[in-house]
Amino acid sequence: MDDQTDDQLPLGDVRVLELGQLLAGPFCGQLLGDFGADVIKIEDPGRGDPMREWGREKPHGKSLWWPVVARNKRSVTCDLRTAPGQDLVRRLVAESDVLLENFRPGTLERWGMSPERLWEINPRLVITRVTGYGQDGPYAPRAGYGSIGEAMGGIRYVTGDPTLAPSRAGISLGDSLAATFACVGTLVALHQRERSGRGQVVDSAIYEAVLAMMESLVPEWQVAGYQRERTGSVLPNVAPSNVYPTADGEAILVAANQDTVFRRLAETMDRSDLVDDERYATHGARGAHMTELDELIARWTAQHDADDLLALLAEAGVPAGRIYRAKDMLSDPHFAARESIIRLAHPTFGELAMQNVFPRLSTTPGRVRHPGPELGEHNDDVYAGLLGLSDAEIAQLRADHVI
């Protein structure tokens, strides 16, 4: 890994107050923290972020998701529903660049922390707000979860087997997309602040983050009356691009829909005649004859073991690969060469593997400095070190259950 100190990382001069919980806000905090931002995560003193308890497997009673989404962050406890807790946040705002939250619209305002009030304290503050439906509009007051945003944004309808009900990806896609767009918006707002000297609100809605990924779905309907439907493992009129069987019982994804790539595939199959066949000669023709072309390719791939098939296709310059699971990633030489997965020391789990920081920067890459912290682990660092509270003041806050 690189030898940069924390303040030499790309965002090492940015301090973020993360007030949200679960994923839609905290994943944005993770992305900013990955590139060096000092992310101070404010958690409820009683139980902390529910993400501490989420995840399918919880060895030792601890979540395996928490070390990832809370990595590089400092944890402090603070009861935001109390006046002393709200005062602590206002004091932290004066020392921060970004306030990140994913509460329902109006929550900050009820706590006396509207953008206007916060800008009185720190006019340079960027306020990043992640919600299901955005800060305004008729649906804004509704509870908004990622699954609902995925449905409303359009991706659920087009995902899955066409003979079944709409499906979902096996990850929290809507939350993560909203957080990613929130991160982009935060960086843009920080850049603009260098021109204007003032912060602004970044309003990231889950359904809009999903909608942003929906390619030409809207104009296809509005102009041409074309409704995209679920198509399973293929995209309509894009062929060949599918999963094909092998002799040893594996399934290999091959994507050769571009004319030049299809020519290379046909030559590798020893079927150069396909290139001049009017059914397969053009992108449009291949799309129109997708089913029969897939059957033809499947008969060929089924004659080869997976390793041999992948070697043939790689040599020919035809994109192909296995469909990876976690165990495949952990044993893959390309993942290892690029350090796509790193291993960290963890106080409970010992060595803990997780995804690295992406994208890669050539000169100032991000870094995972530590996994998710214990609840309130950095109370003294932040309240004494940053805000200058005395031992007696901190003790009183603890006694009053504010922290």
C-alpha cells in the first residue's frame, strides 16, 4: 500500500459529520472516508447504527457488514433528540466541511438544525441529504427505503425472468446508488465552494439515483411507445451476449455482440461462415436471430472445459469470464495482483478481507486505514481533542446519557 499520511490523502483536509444510519447516508461517508476525509460518525448512545447488527452471518455477535461500511470513520455517541446533543452537533458543525444525513425530510429542522441555522454557524458547510423521494414534492414526507426507490426508479420492473414477478439484485442497490450520487454531489459542492465561499444543499433521492441509471428507458416510451420488459440473462437485440454451458458443468458468460468481436468468435469456433450469413452479419440481424445464435454457440461451448474455453476466447480477444462468487474472488490472481481485496487486522475477527478503495488514483490513491470502530470509540478524541471539552463536561454528558 502507499505510504501517505492521513492528511496527505486526497480528501485529508475535509471533515464530514455523518448523522445518518443504515446505508443510504453511511455508504456516502464510506466513499469520502476511503479517500481520506475525517468522517465523524454520530451514533445513538444506546444501540448505535443498526448496521452494527445487520448482516447474514454474525460471528461473535458482530456484523460483518459494519467493518466495511464504517471503515475509516471515527465513532462518537450523541443523543440528537436532546438539546445538549443538538448543541454538540452545532459546535461540531463549526469545525466541519460537510454534514451528511439520511433522515426523513424535516427531521433536522425539528432539531433546530435547518440549513439556514447551520449556515449561520458555518456558511461554508455543505449539507448532503439522502432520502427516498427528495427534500420536496408530494412524496417527500413518506418513509422511503431503497427497495421502494428501486421500484419507483424503474430497475425492479426490468430485472429478472420475464415469466416471473419483478426481481431484485441481491444487494441494496438503491441505497448504494443514492449514496454514490450523494458523494458525487458533495465533491461538486466542495469544488463550487472554492469559487463562491459558501456551502449548499446536496439533495440525493433514491428513486432519482436509480432513474439516472435507466439509460434510454424514458424516451423509448415517450417517443417510440416501446416498453422495456424483463429479459432474464440477455438484453433484447444484443447478441451474442449470454451465459453458455461448458463440458465440465460450468457456465461461462461470453459477450461478442460487436461486429469485430463476433468475427473473432466465429473464427475461434471455426465457423467463419457465420460472419457472412445474413442472419448474423450485422448487429441488428444477430439481435433478430438471438435464440438460434445462442443455441449454436452453446453447442460449441459445451464441447470444451471451462478453463480451455476461457483460454481460447482470451487468446482470440473475445470478452468472456466466469460468474464469480466471493470464494472465486479471493482465489483469483487478477484480484490479487491489483489488491482488489485487502486484508485488515480486526480485534474480533482476526484477519478480515474486504473490497479495496475504488477507483484508483495514480498519485494520491485512497486507503482503508482501519475497519469500522466500536460504538463511541472516539468520544474523547472528538469532544476533548476537537471541541476542547473538559473531563468534567464530558463526564456530565455521560451522566446525562447525552453521549
